[in-house]
Amino acid sequence: MNRLTLAALPLLALAACNVTDNNNGSSTISIDDNKIEQGTDMLANEAAEAGDKAADVLRNAGPEIEQGAADIKERAGRVADKADALGDEIDRSTTTPAEANKTR
């Protein structure tokens, strides 16, 4: 049983109780087993639906995560290419004419 079901059990028992005043200073408390069973079935169905929804979200998240990773990799490649190009420009601009002649 999950926590939600355990927390709901007292409410189910309370909802299934009937109190009758006997007009003689006493009261009768009766519990409707059918109401408890129906409430338990309802909670089990809700829990199953929530589990199914969570499973669907997790299944659908995989392809989205993969696409996001591919996008990040592609963008990182563009940034690296720009950094390399900028580095080449910096190298060319800091080379003195004498150094340029030595490399020829």
C-alpha cells in the first residue's frame, strides 16, 4: 500500500460509519463494509491511473532528452569552431612581420 492509501483509510472508515441515537442515552455505530470496499477500489484505480501517467511521462521524456543532447552537442561544435577561428585570427594579428618572414 502506498502512503496515499494508508492516509485515506481513516477517512474511508469514517465515511462508512453510521451513528444512530437510540433516544435512551445510548448510540449505535454501524460500519458499511460495501462503502469501505468501494472507496478502496476507487483509491486503487486512482493510484493505477497516476502510475500509468507517470510511466507515460517517463517514456516520452527519453526522446526529448536525446534530442536536447544532440542540440547541445551541435551548438557546442559551432562554439568550438568559432573559438578556433578566433584563435587563428588572434595568432595572425599578434605575429610580427619578422616572425611572419621566418615562417615563409
